[in-house]
Amino acid sequence: MKRCSRSHLPSLEEVEAIMRSRRYKLMADYPIEGQYNVSLWQNRSGFAVVYGLQLTAPLTYAYAAQELGESLMHALSCQGAMAES
């Protein structure tokens, strides 16, 4: 379960180094003020979604879309920009 805690925010550069070592290409990055970045990555095996320290991979297109949406909505909810309903 995702939480709204931010004990250590990895920089985009740290995340990129890890993902590039796994041959992933950054497709999209969503910085949300005061929250972890949410990013979508792709390689030959499929997709990955990174949300703070959480890496979810390998994912199909459909599961990546679901994980990306859930991560973005969670980050916005933690920011107070939207209500969970």
C-alpha cells in the first residue's frame, strides 16, 4: 500500500542511472510539488513505473497505464490537490 511519507526523495538523476543500467528509456516524468516524482519507463521487456522508491516492473501496456494512473492520483491526493473518493 502506498503511503504519503517522504523520508528520502531520490533525485531524477539517481533514478535515471538505475533505470538506464537496466536498459530502460524515460518516456515521461511527472514532478508533483512536495511529492515523489512519478515516471514511466520502457525497454524491450515492457514498461516500468517509478514512484519515489517504488519500482514496479516489468509491466504490460495495460498494467503500466493502471499503475501510472494510480501513482499519479495517489501523489495528488497526498499533496491535497484531490480527494480520495
